[in-house]
Amino acid sequence: MRNKLALIAGIIFVLSLSASAWGIVDVPISEYKKWPNNWGKWGPDDEVGCLNYNTPQSLVAAAGLVKQGKIIPCSWEAKPNSYPLWGMRVGIERFMNWSGNDAVAGDKPGMWYSDEIIKTGTHSMTHVDPLVHLWYGDKVYNGYNVEEVITHDNGTLKANANAYLPKSAQRGVLLDVARFKGVDYLGDKYLITPKDLDDCAKWAGVKIKPGDAILIRTGFMKHWSDKIIKAGGTLRWSATEDGEPGPGGDCIAWIQKHKIGLIGADNIAVEHIVPVEEKYNKLYKVGLIPLHVAVLQMLGCPMHELLNLDALSEDCAKDGVYEFLYVWPPLNFWNATGGLISPVALK
């Protein structure tokens, strides 16, 4: 009995350590002010951050890029066991309420219909990260207190995915770094630098403008989808073991300098993962994804994750046009902490 009690006490102790490790650490405003940020730039009630760079005038100009009548999907098909999942995230599940089998099983022919229930995590398929999705300390973007704006009962009360709806169309630019480098996939540990982005833009013949949606193609999604399908859907992606190519901490200043409206990529977290960038982890006091903290929480720049940019890559390579109207309205779900999107490029 004594051994059992000791074991239970040990388990409780370990769990308490785990809980404290994930707990909120109070960070004084003086610490936040050391980080590059846009808090208060668009007023104390702002919820869309860098999307404010996307003006009615810039949207009208972006609409003028539609010259061929093409609609190119940029989302990954929401299909079970075919795309990478991180950690405890769950994939797609479908439950049919009514189907053709129900119709033919009826006693008499008549009118029937199909209906279904779909279950998924809001960060498990193509989506946009709200500005309050991830943070360090006790305040999210624009200085909102986390305990006041993120609740169990009512979701995310400020800067949620719904807030993006009036700003969900703008000029898009494809920075096809993989094609620029002459490869199908950059590799699990490739670090994309600001020079890579500038050189790729020059190669594509595009000039970055304020409010742009910058979409970075690495080849990650196709590479990992093929691996997962080959493994029968049992393979999961591990951040610190597998890694992913993407922009690193040096791109924080690049995003701020160019006044980027949003940044997205064909991978899980947009940013470079593995090896952990110790320089930026120490600077921003985060342990895995420093770009998320600096870009979402401090700059207020939305992130598009799990994009499918392969079809867009092929089309841009054929006509040499790497700019387009990018349209990506999030599902208008109540106070969502993740915005499911099915974005398209119009050319």
C-alpha cells in the first residue's frame, strides 16, 4: 500500500511539473517593449494587425491582376491519412447521416437526401492563425490580457479568425523558393533567409508591396503526403525530430521592413524548425518556434499554414506571372482560435 501511495504521489508531482512548464509566466511590459512590435499602431482596439496595410486602394489594384479568368486552389484536400499532423492534433473524420445505401434500403421509393458530419481540428488542415493563437507571457497581440480575451466558454473574444473576414482578399505573391533552387523539396532542415526571399522575388520578377500576402513554396506538403500515404496513414510528423524548411528568425525584420500583410507556406508552421534557433529562442524567450511569437503576437502578421502551392507553382512557371489576387475568407465560425480556409489565386 505504501508503495502504491508513493507511486501516486510521484505521478502527481511529475504532472504538476508538466503543468507548471506550460503555465503562463508574467512578463513585464518593459520586456515586451524590447521586441519589435506593432502594438497600438492601428489603435487600442485593433484586431487584424498587418492586414491594415491592405487598403481599399491596394485591393482594387490587386483585382486588376485578374486577366486570364483562372481560379487556382491553394488548399490541401481535407482527406484522412494523407497529410502531416503535429502533436495531438486530429485529422478529418466524416460521419454520414444519410447516403444512397439508406435510400435503397427504404420500403418505398421517394425523395431522399445526403447529409454528413465532419470533425476536424481547426489547425489540422489549411488554415489561418489568428493573432492570439500563440503567445509568450500574459498578453497577446496589441496588449490584450490573455485571461480576458481567450476563454473556455466563449472562445477567442478579440483578434479571432472571424475578424479577418473584411480583409481576406489582397495581392498575393508566390515566392517559389523550391523551384528557384531547382529542387522539388528544399529538405527537412533548410533555413530560408531574407536573401533567399529577396533573390527569389527578383528571379520571379516581382516587387514586394505593403499589404501583400507572401506565399512561400518549399515542397514540404507533397513530400510528406507521399511519405504518409506510403506508410498507410500511420506516420505522423514530429517537429523536433523531422523538422521543416522555412524562414528563420532573421525574417522577422524582413517582414516588418516590407510591411507584409500575411505570410504563408506549404508546411505546418510556416517557419524553419530544427535545429532550434537558439539565438532567437533566447531573444524572445521561446523554446521552439520563435517566428510565431514575434510575427503573430508582436507584429500582428497572420500566418497561413498547410497550403498546397504546387498547382500555383506550375501555373506561374508557365506564364511567368508570380502575382495574383489572393482570396481566403475564413469559415465564419464563432470566436474561432483557428480559421479554416480554402484560399484561391485568381489570375
